[in-house]
Amino acid sequence: MLRVILILVFAWFAVPLQALAQSCSTPPSNAEIQRILAERIDGERRGVGIVVGIMTPQGRRVISHGVFNQGDARRLDGDTVFEIGSVGKVFTALLLADMVQRGEVALNDPIAKYLPPDVKVPQYGGRSITLLDLATHTSGLPRMPSNFAPRDPTNPYADYSVAQLYSFLSGYELTREIGAQYAYSNLGYGLLGNVLARRAGTDYETLVKSRIAVPLGLNSTAMTLPANVAPRLAIGHNETLQAVPNWDDTTLAGAGSLLSSANDLLTFLAAQRGGGDPRLDSALAAMLTLRRPTGTPDLAIALGWHVSTQQGREFVWHNGGTGGYSSFVGFCPQTGVGIAVLANSEIGVDDIGFHLVDPQRPLDKPLGPNQQAATDAKGQGEGAPATRVE
């Protein structure tokens, strides 16, 4: 069996949530962030390059350390482009909220309404999967379709077709009640992007560009980079810091196929507070209005965003990863603080992201050889932590 690149999907659950919001207004200094990045890359050898973007009511700042590639000594900056993995799910959720605001769809529309008539969408107890179910990871669909068997594990989504997606849906039987349980699903968000694009009569990339990227001025956010942006794409690296190919995806694009930069993501986060573009303000606000529980205390799922709540304050966030990149974005609605962390290796940066909003949170330390072996073995067993292929 091909070894597909697996990345922890619930890494955020490993981070204690106590007192998260107490430090949302005081991110560390530039010097302290620079020290953290230098230690991670130069000292611990757990990365090639990392860019951190900070947004506060006083303005923005970007701190970076590292290079494009082991053989390319160009320094990273706020305009360097990365694969952002599942952070792209928030863009897909915004497309949904925008189409609801425009009256093109309703959250409770069954997805079958927008799929070809020969696609049999699974039901449970007579209940149909809705757009809202997909957007909140409560559809009952699995993490990935069982007919996902990439020929090239280094580019796993490239050969998965729409026909395969529809074939899986038509033959799948749900094992739990729809809407009753949160279970993170790349399949669900890939399907959501497919459904929204069909409703709009276009493809997913065009929909993101026309509805989000152009209105907000996100000039480095796309699936296919323009010629003037492509040279700013950092090379991705795996967990051993070997350069790896970029991923290609069209069928499940809504699950996490976008590329972006720290500057673009800071602009996207700033828009969450309103004033980014009048056409999107109401949709952005609506994304946080409806929430469902995740089964983890003080953690809810909104449209796309995860919301951690402590002592009456909220931190809204999402992370992402592909075979060569990792990402983390989040913001504190009550203080106006936002962060974006992008790395050109698959080694996660969640701990850095949470540490930036709560400096009392400890940063992860490198695993020793025995710990790594135990983690690898656990990841292959029946009782393994939840994983994703992004």
C-alpha cells in the first residue's frame, strides 16, 4: 500500500486551553519572536523558513527567519508564498456565507440539490446532508473517501477525479446521525467546494478569486500563481527537511488547495473585523454566528473557524498542513489581535501560533528518538490519533 503523507489533524487538542484569551492583546516583541524562530530553525533544525505576521489595533508587523530552500538563500518575508493547507477551508466557508447573503443558497439546503441527479447522496434516518453540515464537520462523512488511492504519494490529490468522488458518495452508507457529532472531514470540505462551484457555474479557483481575493486585494492568494507571483513561492520540505513537490488538487480543492502569503492572510484577518469590502462584511460576520459543539470543552466549530472560549473571551483560529508546508491563523475578536504563521516544511507551527496569543503557553520541544519511534508506531495503529491528508 502506498504511504500517503499523514499529518495530525487534531493537533490543537494537544494544546491546553486554559487562560487562552488573557494574553490576546499582548503578542511578544519582534525580538522575542525572532529568537523563537531562530531557535526552531537554526538550533533545533525543525524548519527551513518561517514567517510570522502580527496584527494589532496599532498596525502590522512581519517577522521572518530562514530561506526559500536549502540551496536558495533568499530570505523569506511577508510576500513569500506558501501552501496553506486547511486554512483554505475558512475561504471555502466564506464562499458559503457569501452565497447565503446573496440568496444563492441557504445553509439548510440539502447538498443533493446542487449535485447531478445520478449522484446518490447518503442519508441517515431520512435526514439529508446540508451545506451547514459540511461546513461544520457534522455531515457524518468520513475524513477521506475510501477510494482515495493516489498513484504518487508525494502529490496525493492530483489523480483523484470528480467521477471518483461522486462514485464514493453514491455507494457510501452513513454510520452516525447527521448533524449530531463533530468529525473533521477533508472529504466534506472538498465536497462543499465542489457544490458551491457548481451552484455558481464556475470552478473553485475562479470562485475564490472573484468573490474573495479580488475584493479584498489578496494578490498572492490563488491555486495557480500568476507569473509575477510564482517566483515568490517558497519550496516545500518534508519532516526531514528534504525538498518535496507542491500538491495539485481540483476535485477536493475546497479542503485546502490555496497558496497565500503572510501579508495576504493579515489582510484577510483584518477583514474579519469589517471594513475590508462592504460586499463581504455581512458574510464574514455571519461565519461566527452559528456554532456547533466539537465534544471538546470550550471549543466550538463555526462556519470554517474553530472558536476557543475562555473567561468570556474568544480566540478564532484554524491550522493547516500539506506535504511540504504548515500554517496557522487566528484572531481575537475582542482585542483586534490577529496572527499568521507560515512555514515551508511540514513540521507543524501550531505551538508557535498559540504561544503568540498566550506567551505562557510552552513551545513544543523536539521529540527524542524513542519518543519519535513511539509516535510513529502509534500513528499506524487502530487506536491512532486522528490524521488528515491535506
